[in-house]
Amino acid sequence: MRNSLIRELIRLPGMPLWMKALPHTMVRRACLLALTEHAKAVTRANVPGAFVECGVAEGGSALLLAKLRTQLDPSREVWLFDTFEGLPPPSSDDADYDTAVQWIGLCRGELADIQRLMTRHNEPRVRYVKGLYQETMPAGPLPASIAVLHLDADWYDSTMTCLRHLWPRVSPGGRVQFDDYGAWAGCFKAVQEFFGPQAHIHQIEPKGAIWIEKTS
Ligand SMILES: C[S@@+](CC[C@H](N)C(=O)[O-])C[C@H]1O[C@@H](n2cnc3c(N)ncnc32)[C@H](O)[C@@H]1O
């Protein structure tokens, strides 16, 4: 009922882009608004690079990134990385392992369904990389440069793998948003280890998502 009402509302002219994500996403409104602001900020500042998401599930926040690309700068690429088979197992680096294991296979979005969603919304120009990050990222292909990176992959290994391979490709002035910093212990640990305690973290929600800008 709630979703069918939202589907009707988002067809109305003038509805903000982030609302189009709502029927297909677990990402909260504040985080969708933050992604929107990142896309606008990098466009204003002419930061080069793609809009990239690691952690697609049913494709809602990915759809927002694709829509923002088309509205703000159609020359940018959109890249989406996922198993498209749901969450892989966590590891002993996830302190909340006992809870995390219950999520294995959940947050599943089929690649064909995401492609249909994008086509329905006139966003066919998207690059998909299917598989475990630990396998697909070392092998490539990877975007040459990144302006906005949405990291929504929950676990320590997943987040750390994305950071190792993609952070060097983030352009100066680019922004990385971590959906799970306050939600999953592994994401928090990966961010702390990778950036160190001095990292300048921008809080999106109290005890929730954060973003970091690459300054140089
Ligand atoms: C919380 S969901 C993403 C939610 C999504 N952004 C939305 O709009 O609702 C997490 C996603 O990360 C993916 N994922 C997590 N770790 C992964 C890994 N190591 N390799 C590939 N995909 C991974 C899962 O398959 C799942 O689709």
C-alpha cells in the first residue's frame, strides 16, 4: 500500500529525484539527500569521474545516482558493483558476526531486475560488475576516476576491499559516503583502519551514515 502510493506520487511532475529511489531502497531519506548534495557539489566544482555504487541490492540508490548523472552531467559514467546474489558471509573482523551471519543472502537484487528498473526509468547507460568485490576488483575493469562513491556493503572485508581498490581512483574533491558506519561494526572498523583516527568525517545521521571528502 505504502509503495503503491509512493509509485503514484513519484510520477507527478516536479517530484524530487530522490523520491524515485524510495520503492526500491533500504537507504534512508537523509542519506539519499546527502547523495544528491554530493552529486551537485562535485558538478559545481567540476570534479572529474564516475558516480559509483558498491552495494546495489534492489537498485534504489543506484537509480538515484543514475538520474542525478543524467540531470547534472550526462557525460559521467555510472558503475554498479554487487554480487547480485545478496550479502556474502561476514568474517571474524565483523564484531557483530552473530547478527551479521543472519543476513547472508539477504538484500538480494537480481541483475536482470535492476537492468529492467534502469530501462524503465530511461537510464540504460550503466556499467554493471557482477561478483564478489574480492574477486572482481583485483581483476577489473574499474572506473578510471570517481567523483562520488556510495559504499553500502555492510561488512569489513567488503568495505576494505572497495577502499583499497577504489579510493586511489577518487578524484581530489570527490566524496565517499558510507551507509553502514554506525550500523555495522565491520564497516566502522574498515573506515577507522583505512583512514586512521584523524580522518575528517562528516556525519549524516547521529550514529549512522557518514561521508568523507578526498582533499588531495
Ligand atoms: C544493504 S545492501 C545495499 C542497499 C542498496 N544501496 C539500496 O539502495 O537499498 C548491501 C549490498 O551489498 C552487496 N555486497 C556486500 N558485500 C559484497 C561483496 N563482498 N561483493 C559484492 N557485493 C557485496 C550485497 O549483495 C547487497 O546487495
